[in-house]
Amino acid sequence: RFGMVMVVEVRQLLLRLLSCKTSLTIRSSQKPTTITMPKRNYSQRSYSQRSSFFARFMRLLMGVACIYLVNLAARGHFSPGAGVRGVTVREEVFKNIKTLQNIKDSPSYEPISTASDADKTRAAATIFSNRKPTKLAGEIDRSSPPTPESKEYGLWKNKYGIAHVLHSRFMQLQPDLVELGKARIELFKTFTFRSFHEQSTKEFLWIIFTDPELDDAILGPLKELIKFDKNILVLGMNHNFHDFRSDAWMKGIKKVHAGDMQMLKDYHTVAQNHVYLETRIDMDDSMYQDFMRQIQGRTFQTLGKSARRAQFKNYPEAEFRVYCPEHHLEWGYFNPWNKESKQGHLFGLYSPDFCITAGLSHAYQVGTKPLEITGHHRLDKNYPQCRDSKANNTNCLDRVPDAGYKYVVIRSRTPTSAGMQGVLPSTTVTKSTEWKEKQGETWASYIMNNFGVTPKSIWDLRQKLSDNMEKILQDAINGQCTRADFTCKDSSKAALNKILKEVRTYDATNSGKREAIQ
């Protein structure tokens, strides 16, 4: 309003300055004298000649003010009669929805419509934003389908119109193994949490499943780490994550340790009539920094277009797509080429015949039930290879590539792992002269640039694990078979006991050396 008043006042001032006849009254000590300036023919003079410095400055000021007001209007922060910084369109919509919900929840509310619950849900989940998505460097080709608009419903938001859930398991059925839990927190902080913050999109919900009775010595540091991240939810649940769309799954939640339960409800609501995408990551692994956005983009290309047509009707045929990383890196706690190494080792793996759990993703069309997965390593046998990333190419397995760097996930192999697979370097790793020579290059060039994880943070992590390794191993051994329905392998226990024996021998040897020196 002040800006509009300024425009009017400046206009009146300019009219006076540019009038054909201007009078100046000069006051002296004797008497006032009026000097009348002769009328001039302004048509014979150029615009710049007849404009004073003050007039040109005011016109410039008016232009800047007009540009500022136009930009505010374009962003939705200004409308005629509403004033600057008025209520945005989106805020007004949510305000109206909240008012209607309050009316519905009141005791005196009586429905006047016979619309079905499904119709109400569909109508509620179609709120669109006026903002256009920003294109990031390296974005996958979307030349054939239209550019998606950012969509919002409550606390859910995704520019591809996809309900994307990332899920992880942490200390389930192991609530009181404190030393093991603290070690896994350090792994989570170094690998998984760091790569989460480096992701090029945050338009997804991350659910961490843990034991409902998790010890505060473990839960406290976890909650402290994630307290500023609004899209992370820590749930106290020990059963497996399966059908996110079902109401039974929602009712099975025992406890919410951290996070916004309303965001979970919004994602659950949106998943009913939008393409649903779920991704798995272990709490000691890392994802390539553009991984989540690429998975969303590929899902939009294949299922997103048809989802818009199927959004308001039952979808008769099942449609899904499985995404599986084909190349991955492993960071091992032990270095097979240098026993004195404080860094561990890096090793690249190519797995065309099976799928690893890190980064494994499933996209489901509207109305499609989740797959009955009997083993992630057999997915390659159960489903054909996807031909391309275009529409109508579904019910297949899509190998996740990356144009810049083929290793899209890092898996850590330490004595804290439940299965212990790969913790002790295999013969294949030990005999690999290629990767022995590539250690320096991989540490220096790839880890930070592609995952946002600094090599020093990994080396510091290894030192922390090493300083407390005996207690960690004791907890890991105790946690193998002490609880029902949990991993119980003789090979894992044998590997843990072997490492524990070596650690004790190493500590005893070094202790004798220290005493001799003293």
C-alpha cells in the first residue's frame, strides 16, 4: 500500500515540475517578489534536455518499485487490495481445508453428501503448487513426458507426484546391546546420514524401524542426530516392513520414538491414489548423491503418466518396476594387503546375477499390491530385464546406472554387521592386484565427490571401532541367537569369535610392548 501511495505522490510531483508554466516566489527582507517564467516550446527540445536530474531520478525509482511489485505478484505474495506479503494461494487453500476439517470433527456435524470415502480421498489429494521445479545438473532425460509440477498434500510433497518412502532397520530385537548400538550409530552418522544430506532431493519420507524398548543410551544419540530433519521418522516396530498402503500396517505401529506422525499419515493417504515407491537402505550404507532423484525420475517416466489417468479409478492390472544397483563399492574394516593399515580397504563389485539390499527399490502403480519377495538375491531370476525407461515397459527389473560414476552405493563391512558376510576379506579380494593399486585413487577421487563422505571421517570411524572392538564383539556375539526370529548363523558366530580372539591377542601383545617401554 505504501508503494502504491508513493506512485501517486511522485506522479503529482512530476506533473508540477513538468508544467508549462512554473512560478517561484522569492522572499526577501523587503517584500515578496514573484517571477513568472516564460512558456517554452518543449516539443523542440529533447526528452533528456527538458528533464531535470530530480525528475529522471524519480522515474528510475518508480521503475524499480514497479518491478519489485510485479515480482511479488508473480510469486503469489501480493494481490490488489491484499497488500504486500499477503497470504499466499497455497496458505489460503490449506487454511480453508483446516476450517472444513474442524467443522467435520465437531460434535454437531452432519454430512449432507453421500459421496464415498474413496471420492473424498481422491478430491483431497489433488492440491497443486504454482511453483515450477528447478532443473538440477545431470537430470535424466524427460523429453517425451511433460515436465512434472510440484504437488503437495499436507506434509507430503513431490514434483513427480510420487509417494516415496525410504526405510531402514536398526537394532530390532536388540534393544539392550549398548556397545553394539553405539558402534552402529557411528556407522550411521558417517555413511548413511551423511549421504542422506547430500541427496539432490529431499522429497521423500525416511522411516527408521527400531525396537520399541530401545535403550536410551542408543536412542538418545540417534534422536539428537535427526532432530532438525523433518522428513525422518523413527518407529518402534519389530515386524517387517511390507504393505505401506494397508491400514493394518499403520495400526501395527507400537511407538513413535521421533518424527512427525502427521507426515506419515499424509504419505499413507497419498499412496492410496498415487504411484508408490519404496527404497531400502541399511544403516551403515551410503547412496550416490543423485540416487533418490534418479529413481523418482525413472518411475515417473514408466508409471507416472499412466498414474494420472488411473488416479480416479480402479486399476485392474498390476504394474510394478524393480530397481536394482548393478555396481557397488564395499568398505572393509580389515585391509588384506596391509595388516597395519588404519584405513580399511575399498573394493568394487559387479553383481549382474543378483540384487543387493542397499538401494533396492520397488515402484507400484495405483491399485497394485506389493510383491511377495522371497529373497532379494533371486529377483534377477523372477523378473525379466527392463528394455528401457519408457512407459509401458513394466513388471521388470531395472538396473540402476549412473552416467558419472557406476558405483551407486557403498556397503560397509565391519564386525557390527548382523550377517558378517564379507567382513573377513575373501580370497577374491586378497588376490586382486587391480584394487590393491586403485586404493589411493578411489579414496582421493570418488568417495567425497560421489557420496559426500570424507575419507578422514571413515578413518576416524575405524579408529573409534578399534578402540572399543572387544566390547562391540561381545555384544555382537550375544545378539546373534539370544532372541527369537533373529539372525542365528553358525558361520557368523565363528567369524565373530575368530575376530575376538585376534583382537585379544593383539591387545595383549601391544600391552606387553607398552609395559616394556615404560
